[in-house]
Amino acid sequence: MDRDLALGLVRVTEAAALNAAKYMGRGDKNAADQAAVDGMRRMFDFVDIKGTVVIGEGELDEAPMLYIGEKVGTWSEGSPEVDIAVDPLDGTSFIAKGMPNALAVVAVAKSGCLLHAPDMYMEKIAVGPGARGCIDLDAPFSENIKRVAEALNKSVSNITVVIQDRPRHAGLIEEARNVGARIKLITDGDIEAALATGFEDTGVDIFAGIGGAPEGVIAAAALKCLGGDFQGRLYPMNEAEAERCRKMGIVDLKKAMTIDEIVKGDDVYFAATGVSDGELLKGVVYYQNARAKTQSVVMRAKTGTVRFVNAVHNLEKSGRR
């Protein structure tokens, strides 16, 4: 894929963030999410790809745009055929409540290289580059913490673990406490939490828990670009979900999938734009005279390049005022 694709993807996440940020604190997460979808879908029309959405807003009868199977991009002769995974607004409740850590994200890989994860739960563990190869979803969580601490040359008491604050994670939280690790509980935002493990300045060493499988694939793509590590195991809640996994070809539901099984190859891109302020990215700031500033990150696995992009937008000229 052309390296110039990176800037096109940043424009896509910027458009979603600029649209969604207008709804900050207004208590309507559905309106914020729809605004992000509208902005992202419109900008995809200008990206030189033959793209198929494999992770999006739901099936065709559930979503009018960015639905699974939708074709996006210019579809020009010679454009690369790619799989696309999107979350136009990761953290819808964050925006509705005026809270930090909301992102607009997109991951792109060659056709056939992203796991077409169904909309169900996934058991996950994620770490940054320094702890690559140290995690094992089948091992006790306390053992994973100790392994990561050794890899990072840290004491266990200096390891920071991020876990979503849910009753289903009581066991993980207890293990982390018993081993002496630091714990940061979050309400939502799986992708942002997993992404944070890839950047030392966030102070996050491990993300673990049971959350959305589509978000797990996007997080794995981001960590693939960063040289980090991720393991995931689909977590069906009933027989219907288990049967859906089997139809995908996943026969052994107990098997932990590696990052290379979830995101194949290294021709992978990831882009994210802050919607509200987070540990990694600043949120949208509106200036006087119909201008706004965004901060984004865009990464490519093949080169290992990580770019932070600060952009000032003229909202009148772009039609977003």
C-alpha cells in the first residue's frame, strides 16, 4: 500500500472527531456517534483505496453507513484492496458526559488480513513493545504482571494495569492487588486503554479484561504498528454466539489468538484523532473565527513510523461550521 495513505486516514479520523466534539457534554451519545459516522463516511470518499468495511457500525439492517460489507474509497483503477475496521467514536458516553479519552479511530490492512470479529465479547491482554512476547492469556494474570515487570526492568509495585470497572473483572482486579501492582480502573474506552500501553509517557504497562471483540481487533492493529503485543479469545455468551464463531472457522473457542492471527502481515495502518482530551491525544479545541485544532496519531507497521499530527482547520472552508 502507498505510504501516502497515512495522511488520508488522518483526514478520515479528523472529520469524525470534529463532528463528534460538538456534542461534548450534551448528554446524547447517539447523536455524537452519528455525527462521527457522518464525518468519517464522507471523508472516505476521497481516500484512494478499494475498501471494504469488515468491522463497523453493525450489519446493513442496523446501520445506514459504515456497515459491515460496505465499500468505501475511490475504487479507482490501481487502488489497493483493503479491509477497514472503524470506530468513529470510541467512548460515546465520554463525549455525552463531557469526559476525557474519547477517540475516533480507523485501522486498515490488506484484504483478508483483519479478523472479521463478530459483535461479541473478547478476552484481551495488551502490552507495549518492551514486553512483546511476555504475555500469555492462558497464564494467571498475576504471572503476566510479573513477566511484564521483568521485561520492563520494573518492580511489580511500579507496574500500572488498566482494567475496565465491571463486576466480571473482579478476579483480575483481585489478582493485580494481591501481587502488588498499581491499578487504574476505567469505565469505557478499550481501544484508548490498549493503545496507551504502546507509549511510555502514558505510564500504562498492561491492559486486560473482557470487552468488545471488534475493538480488540482495532487495538491489535494499533499495537502491531507500535511493535507491541496483544492476545485475544472470543468470549461467546450463549450458544448462538458460539455457533457464529464456528461459522467463521473458529472451532476451538478456548484458543487464545496471537496478534499475528488477529492482524496478519505488516502492511497495516492505524490512525486516531482525539475527540476529548486523553492521556495520549488532546481533544478538539475550537478557536475564534471558525477554526478548530485537532491532534492525531498515525502509524504504519511495515516501517514502524509513528507520526503525531497537529492540524488547524478552517471550519468555514471545510463546511463544518
